[in-house]
Amino acid sequence: MISTTLKRYYDPTFTVSEDYKESLPDLQNGPASLIEGANVPIQQVGISDFKLPLKYPRPDGEIITLETSVGGYVGLEAGKKGINMSRIIRRFYDFKDEVFHPEMLREVLEAYIESLDSNSAYLKLSFNYPILQESLRSGLEGYQYYETAIEGVLSSDGEFHTYMHLDFEYSSACPCSFELAEHARDNRGVATVPHSQRSVASLTVELDESIFVEDLVNHCRKALMTETQVMVKREDEQAFAEMNGAFQKFVEDAARLLYEELNEQDKIRDFVIRCAHLESLHSHDAVSRICKGVPNGLR
């Protein structure tokens, strides 16, 4: 007879035997009769934002280790109470020493499907990726950090899709403000400063082949030309002002410039772009969103 008086005590010497483990209750893997609510499939169930250091490749062959936030999920069929959540982390740790790139995610997803007895799986790795940026004229260098994620989906029909997400910060000088400022200067001799602001292009691209983060950053740099700077001396600040004058852009222009650049890349199957100009004139943001328009794609 087990005493009904509970002991408020932790026994550090207690050893778990196989029989004891078998006796432990497991409600997640219980029968369908235990399901609460509608007995329907759940598209994604799992764990988000567990962190660990992971390795990533650079174009020059160097391997970089970055703190990474991981989200792992599987599909849950109707008739199943739940999944073994701890396996999401434990199974991922089997791959913790691998070098991660978009195509490599398929191995993890296949392992999820096998170990959690599911028919679909989803994985997202989020990290801040450093790239050394040279100043415009002074020759200094500093690290620019890019909010990045790589994402993999293995569907129930066996189709594998990979995506890369990137936030790219740039400056946007308003063409209208520039013309108005020049008008005031020319017609009334008034000192004026046209407005510009820090802006963010948030990109999601579906890949046909793996690419490096540097590749996507370079596409943004080529399209927009006015990336924000890390190291700045006076000659760099002047150069940045000249660059903003040379490459003025409305938020609609930014979206179309990025569209033109990404649309030419064979390794990118589909994309969606959201540009936000964090206005220095207005108390609201100007936003433009554009997608490639692939049928059943990232609309």
C-alpha cells in the first residue's frame, strides 16, 4: 500500500528503472477518446525558439558559428491526441554539429517525420548574419548584421521547399522632397534639407538551389544602392549624401528595383518583397509589397 501522505522531498539517489519508465503516464500518445475539441488534423504542432549555436558556410569556404533560434513542427493527423514534444529538440540535436544550408534542412525534416510518425514537417532557423562592410571613402570596415532565416517544408506528398528570409536596411531619399527643396533654394534662396529615412526591405525567396546569405545581400545592394553604413568619417558621410542624391526612390521604386533584380536570378523560384520607408516627414510608414506572381506561389 502506497502512503497517501505526500513527501515534500527530492531524492537525488532515486534511479529510474525500465519498469518504472514503462509505468509513467503518457497522455500525449493516448487514444482518440482523450482528444479535446474537434477531432481534426493540425497543420503544425511543435516547439519554437529553442536556441543553440549552429554552423553555416560562407562563400570563401569559411564556417561561421551563430546563435540560432530554431522552430520545429510536424503535422498531426486526426485521431491522434498529440506528439512527443521533446523529440523535436532531441532529434534536432542529432544534427547540431552539421553545417547548415537550405538543402540540408531536408535531412532534419525526414528525421522528424520518421521519429514522430508524421506525414509532414516544417523547420525554421533564425539568426543574425555578420558581413564585413567597407566604408564608402575612408577605407574603414565594420560588421553589418542581417536578420536572416532559412526555412524548409516537407509536405505530405513528399515535396520539399526551401526559403530564405532577409531584412535589408537602406536609406531612401524622397524624390518629391528633393525637387521641392531645390525649388525653394533656386526661387527664394532658402536653405532646405530634403527628407530621407532608414528603410527596410523584408524579402522571402523560394529557392531552386541553395544560395549564400551574401548572394541575397548583394542582390539588395545592387538593386537599391543606398545600404545603411557601419563605419563613417566625414568623407563617408558626404559620399552617402551624394549616393542618396543619385539614387532617390519612392517606396514603389524600391519594390520594383528589387523585383527586377530578383526576377533575373535562376536559383530563385519565387519571391515576395515588403519595403517599408520609416518616414522622417510623416508619423506613419510608407509601405509597398510585391511578389513574383508564380501560380500557387508566395502571393
